[in-house]
Amino acid sequence: MSQLIYLRQRLKAIETIKKITHAMRLISMSSHTRMRAQDTALKAYISAADTLLAKISAHSSSIDHPLLHTASEQNPKELVILVGSQKGLCGSFNTALLNFFFAQYQGKMNDIEIITIGKKLIDVAKEKKIKSIAEYSELHLATLSTISHDLVTYITSSMHKYSQVTIVSNLMKSFFVQKPHQTQIVPFSANSTNLGSSTEDYHWEQSPKEIMSVLITQIMQSNIHYALFQSLYAEQAARFLSMDNSTRNAQTLLDQTKLQYNKLRQAKITKELTELTGNF
């Protein structure tokens, strides 16, 4: 009887876990679907900004902006912005990212400074003894603009310290594949391949240099914003896949436990019937 009670409790626990993982799977898919439309809009905005920069650069022979200058070779420090997941239960999302990070910067840890973003990543990074100069533990859609603005402000005011600024984050290659990726932020380079080739004649109230100075800052902030957004986007897909696998495994375990329970219960009934008929 004790075994039957144990199996009934186990069945109830598995059913509860299955309900939780199924609910999280639906939430992840819903969040991912909502973010898909924003992904298209962000790409269109960045593309339009790059095109505008290309047109304005045709009217300016030189640009002087802090984001175009890096520290001297005598001080080759690099700033690495490490972006991971905000929450857990997303498989190897953070593990793969940190493995990629260590592979890229093995032997260079003394020459870099690190900013970590994402509550779960911060916890994992502390376990790995990764020291960071700043942490952003709240990575949500509502905080992306604030974080990207803070990072651009810090980078602009600290360019004398760094020879390069890089974002290491996960990029969604497809819904089923999330890959760690490196994005160079500084030295700044526009995404347009024909920068300065535009022949359209525009009349601007401000000088081209003044406009480009503001535009470069905005484009860089947009690039950082998009990298953070892509990490969140990939996190939702990774969590859906993880919860989908967990739900399937829970169903398999539930079927096996039910079969074991029914066999034991039937054996118990058969034994009791045998004992009853043997008394007559």
C-alpha cells in the first residue's frame, strides 16, 4: 500500500510540473511573437539612420567625434559588454555564452573590463569569478532604452580608456538555434556599404558635422539597443525550446509512472483476490 501511495504522490507532482512547464512554454511563445514585430521595426529604423548618415557624409570631408577615436596602443584596454538572460530555465543559453566569452578572451582577462547585463547572467558570472565594473540586473523591454543610453554616455566619456568596445551576446540564427555573437561598437563604423556615395542634394539648417555628431551617437545607441533586444528575443526562443522539452519529458515520465502504478495496483488486487478465494 505504501508503494501505491508513493506513486500517487509522484503522479500528482509530475502533473503539477507539466502544467508549469506548459504554461511557461505558452508565455515564451507569446512574448516571442510580440517581439517579432518590434524586431522588424528596429531593423527598419537602423537601416534608415545608416542611409541618412551616408547622405550627410557626402557633404562633410571629415568628422570629429569621441566615438571615432580610441585609446592609444600604450593603453590597449578593451570594454566587453556581456549580455545574458534575465531569467533562468532557458537551457544552455548562459553556459554557451560564457564558454564563447572565455574562448575569445582566454589569457586577456587582465586587459579587459566587463559590464554584465541580465540578472541570471550576473549570478552565473559571480560563480565563475568574473569581475565586472557595472551590472544591470533588470533586462526588460521597458529598460532597453535606459540601459543603452547609460552605456553610450559611459562609453563617450571614457573613450580615452579603451581601444575597443565589444558586445558579447546571443543572436538568434533561427527559432531553434541561438548562437553567441560578438558585435564591435567602437571604433564606430556605419552599416552602410556605400557611405558617402549619395549624390542627392539636401539643404540642412545645421552643418553636416553637427548633424553627424548627433546622428552617430543615436546610431550607436540604436545598435546597442538592438543587441540587447536580440538577446531578449533569443532568450524567449531558448526558454520555449527548454520548456517544450521539459513538457514532453514530463508527459513521458507521467505515462511510465501511470503504467507502473496500474501494474502494481493490479498485482495488489490479484493478490487480494487470490487470498480471498483460497480461504473457501
